[in-house]
Amino acid sequence: MTQQNGEKQVLFGGCPHDCPDTCAMLYSVEDGKLTNVRGNPSHPITKGGLCVKLNDFADHHYNPDRVLYPLRRVGPKGSNSFERISWETAIDEIQTRWKAIIENDGAEAIMPVSYLGNEGLVQGLNVGDAFFNRMGATVCERTYCASGSLTAWFLTVGPTNGLDPESFAYSGYIIIWGCNTLSTNLHHWPFVMKARQNGAKLVVIDPYKSRTAKQADWHIAPKPGTDGALAMAMIHTIIKSGLVDQQYVDNYVLGFPELRDHAEHCTPEWAEEITGVPADDITKLAREYGSARNASIRVGVALERTAGGAQAIRAIIAIPALTGAWKDVAGGIYQAPLWEFPVNFPAICRPDWIPEGTRVVNILKLGEALTGESNLDPPIKSIMVYNTNPVTQAMDVDKIIAGLKRDDLFTVVADHFISDTAAYADIILPATMAAEHDDLMFSWGHYYLTINQKAIEPPGEACSNAEIFRRLASAMGYGDPEFRRSDLELVENAIDWSAPEVQGISLERLREEGFAKLNLGPAGSRRPHAEGKFKTPSGKCEILLENVTNFVAPPFRQLYEAMQGGEPIERLPGYTPPFESPFSTPELAKQYPLNMVAPKSHAFLNTNYANEPKKQRMQGDQFVLLNPHDAASRGIGDGHKIEVRNATGAFDGVAKVTEDVPTGVVVATVGYWRSANPKGTVNSVAAARFGGMGHCPTFSDNLVEVFPHDESLLAAE
Ligand SMILES: Nc1nc2c(c(=O)[nH]1)N[C@H]1C(S)=C(S)[C@@H](COP(=O)(O)OP(=O)(O)OC[C@H]3O[C@@H](n4cnc5c(=O)[nH]c(N)nc54)[C@H](O)[C@@H]3O)O[C@H]1N2
Ligand SMILES: Nc1nc2c(c(=O)[nH]1)N[C@H]1C(S)=C(S)[C@@H](COP(=O)(O)OP(=O)(O)OC[C@H]3O[C@@H](n4cnc5c(=O)[nH]c(N)nc54)[C@H](O)[C@@H]3O)O[C@H]1N2
Ligand code: SF4
Ligand SMILES: [Mo]
């Protein structure tokens, strides 16, 4: 809209965060200063409101701790001592070091480390891909999040968006499964509430009473990582109760007879043993869901974070196909509807530039890669980290720190702050925040494209990520047109504007209106799979997978072939026990008896905002939820300082003793900075193990023990 009256301007923003809501925002600018950021009232999802994390987003841009100039390390690694240098010196030093490494060890000794810390199509996940592919650097496999969920989805129903989250307004029955909507997908809640006002029942399936579970009509609490058994018992019950829509199944489902046989033994009593959920409840849930019209399921990312998570998700995806729920406007599943945005990935990433045979290193195994444990040849000699903070967000993070301390590792980090990772950098480059650069946002929680307009000049010498890579490309001598495009040209290039999903949508329109919904049909009448039309090879919902090997679903891989020949994926969905639990590893559980669930913090967005006093006050110190029985048996009281420990590592927290968690389970949320928690953070106790599919993480599949602080101090002496 760019309303101009005097020096006041309003421009369109798109929330840059890795959050399904991708809010449409309005930037108010006065005399070149960002004075206010608010939600766009005309956006059907944002509806004018931002979440607690972003409600002072303008101030965030002026945070006095921001890195505004390139910095060079002057003290030992991690000592947080830096001096200001010029951009020229910074770029020159980087290119000199990189050229020497390429000369001596080959380009694969250099590795980009990046993620969705910025979600923009220009400044986000893929911003450095063309550059590092051109270089021939090690390819970074970025599977922090949703790779297990998306691989399960892609294999079963194909690259379809599934159920429109807006369609939940018409739901008759809702299951929110492994998602804490009120913290992590807030703008979906009004659609859920609308349905409830019209009589829909809300069931939340979560191992503890999350904020969202507290609001449910019915909270079902399986043991962490046992959802596969719960889903299989629902399938068993739906079949035995005659709730299968046989016509739908005959026409649009592949593998029903095999699934029926496979589910024969999965009785509710069998599942009760595994999940701890009473058999009668499982039967009731399956019958209620199977008899309801407009039965909707919301599947969160969190479900994938155990050994059996992805298999569980396959089983859940099978459920609406059995009952024919997809025939209703609010029937089916909402998972991560990013598939139908016609993003021009090949043009953005240039995977065709990756030299044949280039190795792939997974970001979750960064510690092993940097410490030499994975025996890489050549070893990693330099990393460039942007849009991510692996020192807190990856697994086995203490090992990453050990790697980052290597004197012969040259580390470049681009960030807004001296993050826990940037603290180990040799060179830090100052990056722009959302109001300071142009971008275009896709979403994984709704169907709107949202424009983000540069509203103010960057402070100091901060640069957009795209500009950082233009400068690096020029220094490295890469003259390709890819590295000469301005940010606005990159915005233009990000989408395949000839695709049917965006007919009638143009950048001009986005500059006028701020956002536009993809042409996928209105929520109230859209029924994408009423007649099958799944985007699988058979066009059916593929419950049975023959001869499929593990791989990482697009868009998290850019090298589609990289994982071909991986381990075989089970033919049918089912229950795979957690790596660690009192029933799967009873010996280990003698020493470490508690299953730790490590989900998102309410007031932080991953590690963003965890360095800001206002958000810290809202979130409180690192807490650990503990059941009263588990607390009492260890002499721990509410508010006591405790240590959480296992063989991988340890961190300190404050005990919150509450019935919200069952016995045997502790909950500690992620995002707290290491600099404020020197012993460790929640991912200090996370073993670096992949989950069931797509090389996904297993943050919530670790046994721990908790100790009163005094005792742990004694033990350490
Ligand atoms: N225990 C546990 N661990 C988890 C999870 C969990 O639930 N539990 N969740 C996992 C999941 S789902 C995810 S997505 C990952 C997230 O992991 P990350 O994406 O690594 O998390 P962030 O804290 O968002 O880190 C992003 C960093 O990029 C910086 N940044 C933001 N915008 C820009 C920009 O425009 N330019 C540059 N150069 N830098 C920028 C931020 O300041 C921040 O330091 O964490 C994973 N780790
Ligand atoms: N406030 C806030 N919002 C965020 C983020 C943030 O850091 N803070 N991060 C964003 C990102 S990157 C992502 S990926 C999304 C993630 O969004 P969600 O998928 O909602 O992620 P979590 O909050 O980690 O977990 C949701 C719930 O799943 C439960 N859970 C954990 N393990 C299991 C299990 O085995 N079975 C079942 N049934 N439930 C389980 C947890 O107890 C938790 O209450 O959130 C996004 N939104
Ligand atoms: S973090 Fe999510 S809910 Fe908050 S403003 Fe951004 S997109 Fe909206
Ligand atoms: Mo995520």
C-alpha cells in the first residue's frame, strides 16, 4: 500500500520466523525510523494480531546488543572478544582463507551451515546454496525440523497441501496431535474455536498438559514416542467397528488389505500396555473420530522427534483415508502445507552446480563432523553459519562446541547478535532484520504468499544475507548472473509466476495488497482428496510402500539423489519403540529413568528473543516440569535448582513440580542461550541420533535423571 502522508509511511511486512503462521505485518515508518509493527488486520489468518514474541518487533530492530559491523575475533575461541573491522577487510580475509583451503584441501573442506532462522524465499534457507554449490563445498543436509514428518507425508499422499487450516472452522471433530497450537501456531486457534462454538469436540494428544492440552475437551496423554501404537490401535478399532468407508478405500487407497492384517494384533489393550492410555479411551476415540463428519486432524512437528515418530505419522495419515474423512470440507489432515507454493527452487539453489559425488554432511551431526569423529576426508576446515544457531538447536551440542574450539577451523557467522554459535566465530558479519530488507514469504501454516518490503535503511553496516553472498561471490571471482541480481530481482525470481497456483497474483498486486492466497479453492468448499487425487505415483493414498528406501523429502534436500540407497523403509506404518524408554531400554532406565520431552518455549522463537529481558521475564529461567511423585522421591521441591543429566551431557534448571506431567516424564523447553546457562542447554542431553525417516532429529527421545542441585554439586566434587 505504501501510504505516504508527510514523512509517515506504512509498508507491508511478512514475519521472517520459522513459524507456521507467517503473519502479514504493517511497518510504520516515521522519519526513517521504524515506529511500530503490527499485524495486518485484513489478513484472514493474522487478523491484526501478532504473538507475544513479535508484539514489540519494532524495538527488536533497535536492540542495543545487535551486531552492526563486521567483527574479528581477538581472544581465544568462545571468549567473546571481538574487534570491529571494515567490510573490505572481512571479505578479504574470508576469501584469502577460503582460497587457501580450496587450494590445499579442496572445496569440500568448506561447509555451509544454515537453516530457516529466516524463512524468506530470498534471505532464508536457500540464500547461500547457489554460492556454495558454485564453490563445490560440502552440501549441508538441513533436517532440524519436519524432515521426518514431510518424508512420511510425501511418501503417503505426495506433495499435496492437504486440509486447508482455514477449513477447521467447519470441523465437527478435531484432533490436535503433538502440537502446542496456543504457543506454536497461535493463529490457527480461532478456526478451532469457531468449530467448537458450533459444537465440535477438541481432542489434544500430548504426553503432558501443554497450554493447548489444558484447553481441550479431552486430553489424551500417551507416553512420549508411543503414538504409533495409539494410531495403530485406532486403525484396528475403526476396522473392527465397521467404520471403514469401503468405497473410498477400494478406489483411493493402496494397501488396505495389508494394513488390515498388520493391525489385527493392534488391539486397544495392546496399545494400553505401550502408551499408558486406557484401552477404553482408545476405543472411544477411534469410534468418535470414525463416526464424525468433518473430522480434522492437526499433526505437529513434534511427533517426529523420536525413533518411531515418522512411522506414527504414516499411521495417522492412513486414518482419514480409511474413514473417507477427505470427502468432507473439513476432513483430512493439516500438517505443513508448503507443497503447492510454486517456488523456483532450481533457480534459487542451482543444484545442477553441485559437482558429481559431492559429499553431504548432516547439520544434526555437526559435532561429529567438526571433532573429526566422522573421519571426513578432507576434514572440515571452514564453516559459514547463517540463519541458524546450532550450538543450542542441534543435538549433542557440547560436541559442537568442542569442534568449534578447534584452532585450525575457520568459522564465519552472519547473524543479528553474537549468538551462542557466533561466540565461536573468527569473523562475524552483521545481518539485516526483516524491516531492513526485501523478501517474499511462503508459509507452512496457510496458503498465502506475503510480501516483505524494505521499510528502513539497515543500521550500522548490516547487510542482507543476499548482499553478503553477492560480496563473497565477487571476491571469489564468481561472475554468474545469479550473484549479480539485486534483492528485488531475487524476489521476482523466487516464484514460478506461470504456475496455475499464482495466476492473478503478481508482485504488483502483492505491493498493493501485501498478501494473496494461492488459487487452491476457498476453504469452505475445497475438498482436494474427495476423489483421491493424491499426488503419489499411483494417485492413491499409499499406505503400503514397496521397496522404498529412506530419503529426505524436498524442500529440505537440494540433492535429491543424495540418500538413494538408504536403509529400507518399512512396508507398512506401525509402532517403532523409542530409542530410550523404561520399556525399550530397561537397563539404561535404571540409571536414567525419566523420558525428557524438549519442545518449544512459549515466549521464544527457537533462540530468538531469549536474549531480551522482556521475553525472559515472560518465559522465566530454564525450568523442568516434574511430577510430584518423581520430585518427592528425589527430595526435590518446587522452585529448587536441579541438574538434568545423562551420558551425553547435563544442564541446570529450576524444578516446576506439577501434575501437568505424568510420572516418568520431564519437560524442558528449548531456546535458552548457552551464554546464560554455561553448564549446558536442553540439547546437551540429546544424543545425535536420527529418527525413523528423513534423517529427522530425536530431541524428545532421551532418558535422563534429575538431581537436586546440592547433590549434583557433591557428585561432581
Ligand atoms: N530440544 C529441541 N531442539 C530443537 C527443537 C525442539 O523443539 N527441541 N526444534 C528444532 C527445530 S523444529 C528447529 S526449526 C530448529 C531451529 O534452529 P535454528 O534455526 O538454528 O534456530 P534459531 O534460534 O531460530 O536460530 C536462527 C539464528 O539465525 C539468526 N537469524 C535470523 N534471521 C537472520 C537473517 O536474516 N540473517 C542471518 N544471517 N541470521 C539470521 C538468528 O539471530 C539466530 O541466531 O531447532 C531444532 N532444535
Ligand atoms: N512460541 C514458539 N512458537 C514456535 C516456535 C518456538 O520456538 N516458539 N518454533 C516454531 C517451529 S521451528 C516449529 S517446528 C513449530 C513446532 O511446533 P509444535 O509441533 O507444536 O512443537 P513443540 O512445541 O515442540 O511440540 C508440540 C507438543 O508436542 C508434544 N510432544 C512431544 N513429543 C511428543 C510425542 O512423542 N507424542 C505426542 N503426541 N506429542 C509429543 C509436546 O509435549 C508439545 O506440547 O513451532 C513454531 N512456533
Ligand atoms: S512468530 Fe509466528 S505467530 Fe508470531 S508474529 Fe511471527 S508468524 Fe506470527
Ligand atoms: Mo522447526
